[in-house]
Amino acid sequence: MLDLILNAIGPASFAFVFLHYFAVPGGIAEFYAHWLQRLDEKGLHRIAKPLGYCHACFSGQVCLWWYLLQYRADLSAHGLIVFVSVGMVWFQVIKKMIE
């Protein structure tokens, strides 16, 4: 359990750095932020949010896929829920610490 909590820091950090430093005006993934905005404007909120338009949703998605790839040999519903939930909390912690 402790390994899930500590390993969730990695994807949470990735999500934070990507959204707050790369996918911003002037960032190397600025095009991605514009693409997400266009998706949202077209009414495709359900697609745009988990892809990065909603920061909490994006951190959850990154944690979800990170867990599925990292723990594919030992998957469990409990582990997945813990990992994603803790990852989203870590994202908020990182955000509060940096801002």
C-alpha cells in the first residue's frame, strides 16, 4: 500500500509539469492546449477534460494509465482506486506547494 502511495508521486508530477509548464502559451506543447480549447468549444467536454482541459481529470487519467502499465502483472481494483485517488491528491499537493 505504501508503495502505491509513494509511486503515485511520479505521474502526479508529470501531469503537473506538463499542464503548468509545457501546455501553456510559449511552452513546447502550446499546440496541445489550443487543441483542447477547440475541443471544448465544439462541445466535446467529455473528451477535452480527461485529456487536459480539466487538470484534476488529466492527473487522474495519467495515474490510471501509469498504474495499468506499471502494475500490469499484479492488477487489482483496490490498487487502481488507491493509486488514482492518491495521485490526484499528490497533484493538488504539488500545485499548492509550487503556487
